[in-house]
Amino acid sequence: MSDLVLYDDELDEDCYRARLALALCGVTARLHAIDVTMAREQDASSFRALSPAGRLPALQGVTGTGDLPAICGAAAVLRAVAVLAGPASGWAPVDTGEAASVAHWLSFAEYELAAARRLRRLALFGPSADDCDTQTSTPTHAALRVMEDHMTLRRISGRSWFVGDRPTIADIALFPSFALCRDYGLSHDDYPALRRWQTCVKGLPGFIAMPGVPEYG
């Protein structure tokens, strides 16, 4: 029995990562919406007590084994959800090599794909004090090309997922940045291997969409 709460922003890409992980891993959590635009609730003292950097998503609550301390940021939440789902779910790495590969792609999603998140935010909401209006799609295209080349080689070897022979949280971490890149005008046409992989992700039991990510197609 668990009572988990995910502090969430519906249009935020990282929050979608967390919601998708919960859905695919079969872990239930209540969603608590944080207004990051008008009310700027991420800066409120009550939320900063939970997430000192004001970072979303944040997961907190009670699990079958006791209190879960606040876990903030997409990569940390994905790791926690995989653990909460248990070994039988198949979402957590099964050996050291797989764990290292998953960690690599989680880091890639957090850092190399940061430009993609900034471009999308800029396209949807306009520049903020933290944005530079001279950003281009070049770093994002370069990151997606790394993913495309990796999945092309994986396809040649008969594999459908980024790591191992089954989906892992690495796929969940990487999926939103490709699925949402059309929000800022980047076409999927140049990435046939990623399009095939995207279809596989959308076919997983429990898959959920978000605005900008159609459930099919």
C-alpha cells in the first residue's frame, strides 16, 4: 500500500517523464499541480521546503516500507519509480553493465537534451529571464543525431530499445525530447530509427500521452 504525491506541471517535459514512468511502471501517485507561470508556486516557501531548488517534478509520500523523502528532478524520480515498481516489473537494470548504460542515457537526457527543453519552453511561452533568444536548434539536432545513430545500430543488431532487450527507464528519459520536438518546428523526418523506436514506446502497456504527443502515430 502506498500514498505517493507527484508535484507536477502538465506542460513541463520533465514532469511528463515522471508521469510516463509512473504509468508504465504501474506505480500509482496522486498529481498535485504546481502553477509555474502565473502563481509561480515553485518559488513559494511551502514548495521550497519540499524542493529547495524549486525543481519539478518532485515525488513524496508513504510507501509500503515507510516514508519516501522528497525526490526532485526527472532522473531521480525515474530511478525511484523503477525501484518502487520492484524487480519483477523489469524496469530497473538487471546487472552492472546495464545499470551503467542506463545511467549514461539518464545523464544524456538531463544534459545533452537540455537545449531541447529550452527550445520548447521558448516556443511555447516566450523568453524568460533565464533564456537567450539567440538559441538555435543545432545542439538539439546534434543530440538527436546521437540517439538516431545509436538506435540505427541497435536496429541492425535486432534490438528495439536503448539498453538491453527490453524497455528501461532510459527509454522513458529520452522519449519526451524526441516526441515533443515538433513543438518548436523540428521535423521527425530526419530520424527514421527514432520514429520506429517511438512507435515501440507508444505501444507499451500503460503508455500515456500529453499535449504535443499524440497517443498514436
